[in-house]
Amino acid sequence: MGSTRAHVRWDRVGAIAMLCVLGALLYLYTSAGVSVLSAWKEARSDSSQVLALERQHVALEAQRAALNAPGTLVKEARHLGMMHPGEQTYVITGLPPN
């Protein structure tokens, strides 16, 4: 009666283990690259949004300065047909068309 021993081929086990390690490293590098690419795209999007908001801020500051200018309130009130207390109003009719 002979004993049958299972013969383990360590070279194949080592090769399979190396392939598994290589696959894991490849997965890790790929996922890290995808994360970096995603962060880069988000940063570009955020920077373009910041530029748009900065332009809007400049426009709003200019509008605020124009509204705070002396005479703006009086000009807008006159445009709406308002007058100072005690002023005499005149209605001019019969003018030729321009």
C-alpha cells in the first residue's frame, strides 16, 4: 500500500499570489486616479463658479455705489412723478411731437 501524498506546487501558488497582489495594487492605483480626476474636475467647476460670483459682486457693488450717489434718490423720485413739499406742479400740453 503506497501512500498518495498531494504534491503542492509552490511555484504556482506563488504566481497566483503575485497575480492577486498585482490585481489589488492595480485596483488601488486606478481608484486613486479616479478620485484625483474627480477632485480636479470639481475644483475647475468651483473656480469658474467663484469667478462668476466675483463678477456679480463687482456689478452689485457698482449698483450700490450708484444708488448711494447724491441726487439718485431725487432723480428716481422725479422719474416717478414725485415732488418736494411746497413745489408747484405744471402740466404742459399742446407741444408738437418730436
